[in-house]
Amino acid sequence: MEMRLREIAARKAEIRTLLQNDNECDLDAIQAELDTLDQEERNIQRRLDIAGKLNAGDVRGRIILPPGAKGAQEDEQRSDFDTTSMEYRTAFMNYVLRGTPLPQEFRADATTMTTGAPIPQNVLNTVIDKLLASGMILPLVTQTNYKGGVAIPNSSVKPVATWVSEGQGSSKQAKTTGSIIFGYYKLRCAVAVSLEVDTMAVPAFEAVLINNVSQAMVIALEQAIITGTGVGQPTGIISAGTTVNAGQVITGVPKRADFIKAEGALDIAYEATAKWCMTKQTWNTMLGETDTAGQPIARVNEGIPGKTSRTLLGREVVLCNYLPTYATGLTAGTVWAFLFDFSDYVLNTNYNINIQRYQEIWVGDDWVTRAVLVADGKVVDPNSLVTLVK
């Protein structure tokens, strides 16, 4: 309110200068504008007077700090506004489609828009649900929301229980622990909104936005989980930054014998939880493989709900496009399939997705709308990882 009073005073000064320097101005229009400014000024001053009485205890109600007092700026620039309200959802749509700045009460900083606009909570929840539902790998990994830069302990040895005689105790076991530090990596994707959406209602716009953001981000997140380099992005399961235990790198081809070797290299502690991961083309190659009794080792079952379930040597198979399909021309040492307990991979993200709209002045003058998410990920227990390499 104090800011608006200053704006009114500045406008009156401009009108005064105009009247003094211009003899051909529209006096009727100026008089109408002055009347409007005076009325608005009186209303604001009245609200400030009531707030002053509240602070003095003359009127019962919520305490409102006077303009300029400590905390008044935070009260005027609400940071706890409801992003699910239709008011904010409409303002958010106008920002994405037309570049209309968010009203001051919806900004974390009233003077800048560098942080963009947070996605409404109802839309964000749907985006996250769709990320987990549409991805084949994302739902399998462990997801956390630790602050970046904090060292998180992770155990490298499991405690062992000991049988003892009556009245005897057992030695205390100190759990050997290491630590893992998550960084800040920004996942950015351009949000494509067609011209037709410009005339749609808010729910229709949100549906299009949910599809675009979730489809782009689920691909980027899953690719980083598998093959991320660890430089500017999470460290993937089979990247150079992940150490594979000795004896758990199997050189082979898509044949029954080599898959059995990989199964033999898997520690029995992960027998019930590890899954195969490979491309669909590599999987199809295994569909023709049989055991010594002529039974297929790769099976497909649609199940009652019609969802396709794939197993190889009795173990679930996860398909992805982020590994190379086995071919004779692959470089030696290239991973083309692996066994892994995906819960041993931790994806750390706050899932606070911001939307930013900007103009690429140096590249075609196009307006670009992008979604930004901060995430990192690492393998916290490599003992369940067995790789098949060329």
C-alpha cells in the first residue's frame, strides 16, 4: 500500500508538470484521472488508519504491521499464498502463455522475476504422479529430498545376528559407514504450448502443461539414472563414476550361458530384489533362447490386468532405451545389459519445479518457456550391480 501511495504521488507530480508545460492538454481527462487517484488515495489511507488502530489495540483483530515496520514487506509480499487458488492458477497461466508478470502478492521478491513462477501445487502433484506412473525406471529407485551439499551416511556392511547360549550376550557391532554428498544439478526442459492453448480454460492449459513437463523430465531423469556422467547431471548406474565390484563384470553375448554367468556373479543377498535391464531389441534376441530341455528362458506374461510382464531366467526384466543394443560392432567393454537392485540407487530432488519465460534475443527473438528442476543421484550400494559387456 505504501508503494501505491508513492506511485500516486509521482503521477500527480507528472500531471502538475504537464499542466505547466502544455497548453493543449485534455483537461476533462486529466480531471477525471485526478478524481480517480484522489479516491484511491483516500481508500488506501483509510485502510492504513484501520491497521494502525489494530496495532494500537483499539480494534480487535489480526495484527497488521504499519508500512515500513519490520516484517511489513513480508506481509505485503506474501510468501505463503495458496498456489492452488484459481487466482494464482490464472495468473500462472497468463505468465506462461503471454508473459504477464505475476502480481506482486505472488512473488517471492517484489522487485524481480528471476526465479520465475512456481508451478501450482495441484499441477505439481499431478506432474510428480505422472512421472512415477509413466516411467519404467523412476518408480523403482529410492527417492529422497535431502538438501544439496549435505553428507548423508550410508552403511557398507550389514549387521550380523549371532546365536548365543542362555544368559550370554553378543559383541556389539559397529556398523561401517561411508557418506554420500548430493549436489545441485538443474534439469531444464522447454515447455511447448501451442497457440490453440491460448484460448483454453485453466484446466485444459494445466493438462497440456502436465503432459509436456512430465514427458520431457521423465526421459531426462531416467536417462541420467542409467548413464548419467556425474558432470552437470546425476551419476548413472553404469557410468564411469560408479565402481563395479571385481568379478561382477561379465564379458559375453546375448546367450543363455552368459546370462547364467551373470546370475552366478550376483550376491545371494540381492537374489530377491535385483532386476535385469536391457533394451527391447536385446530382450527380443533372448526370446528365441531355450534351455537344454527346449524350454524358453525368456517369457512374456500379460497377466489379468493386461500389463506385460517379462522375465529372463525367472527374473523380472526392465526395458529402457538408454543402453546400447548388443551388436558385433560395439566397442569392447561397452555395457549392453546389467543386473541391479534399483532401490540401491538414490535420486535426490526437491520436486519444486519452477517455470521461467524469457526471450532469446540472440537466437531468433523467440519466446521460450522452460521448466527447471534441481536433482542429483548416485548408486549408494554397488554390490547388487552385475554388468554384461561386449
